[in-house]
Amino acid sequence: MGIESEGVTTRAQRLPRDPEFEARVRASFARQRFMTQIGARLAAVTPGAVEIELPVADELTQQHGFLHAGALLATLDSACGYAALTLTPPRSEVLTVELKANLLAPACSGTIKARGEVLRAGRTLTVCQGDAFEIRGRRGDARRHDARDDDHARRELLRDSARRGSSLSGEAGTLWPWER
């Protein structure tokens, strides 16, 4: 069920203008070195929506042991950009022109699922919304993870966050299409 308000693209209106949109998105993602560097993988591609999964690794954490916001926002930015790309004509590309984020809870383990979704697809600007969720598991390096767990307050925050299953981040991006 799509969002039903004036100026907002509903799911019924999400018709790709390129029949090869999925292959184009997957090929572009494969060329994006930064996503490869941080271990992100393309999980789902549909018209107007893309999901990217990011395993939380020790190399991606900040000084408190949580996933660095830069890695999370880069993943959300890519999910939104590729969601917009699914609705563009062949030989078009997109660039982010605006990015806003609200970080609601920290992530320290498992896998992050970032979902970008087109809210409004225009001729020159496409507005997307992104959400990220911690979906499962524990970080691979248990020894380092356990050493950081000595802080009681941090454990309580993580336990509460896991119980709520809350969104880690919300993001809205405005993307500008361009042709190669």
C-alpha cells in the first residue's frame, strides 16, 4: 500500500522507465567501491525501493563500539539513490543534493538493513525516504565485543533498543538525475 497524498508517488505509480532497471542498479552497485569496502550488499531491488544490508564489523565502529554514523548514512544514501535510479530512463544517473538524518538508536551488532524508498519522483528531483534497522546477530569479533560490554549503562541501552526493535535512522534525500 503506497502513501496516498498529493505530490507523493504511490506504489501504483512506480513504473520503471527502463525495463532493465534491476540489472542497471545491480551493475552500478557492483562498481561502487565504497559499498564493497564496508561490506554492504544489495539485498532487494524493486521499482521505487532498494534494500542494502550492512554487516556491523569492528572496523566500522566508532570509539563507543557503535556503528559509525558515516557508514550508516553512506548505506542509507546509496539505498535512496538506487531506489531513485530504478525509476529513471536508461542511461540516466542520480546524485544526492540534500541529505537529512535522525539517528534514533545506536547499532553495535548484527546486520543493518537500509531501505530507500521513493516518495516523489519528479522530472528533475526525486525525494526518497530511508530507514535502517538492526536485523539480527552479534558482531563477529566476540572477544572485543565482550570487553566493551563492561559498561553497565551501555548494556542497558542496547538491551532496551533490541527489545523495542526501533528504527536506527531515518533519512530523506533529494536526488538530481543526470544523463551520461
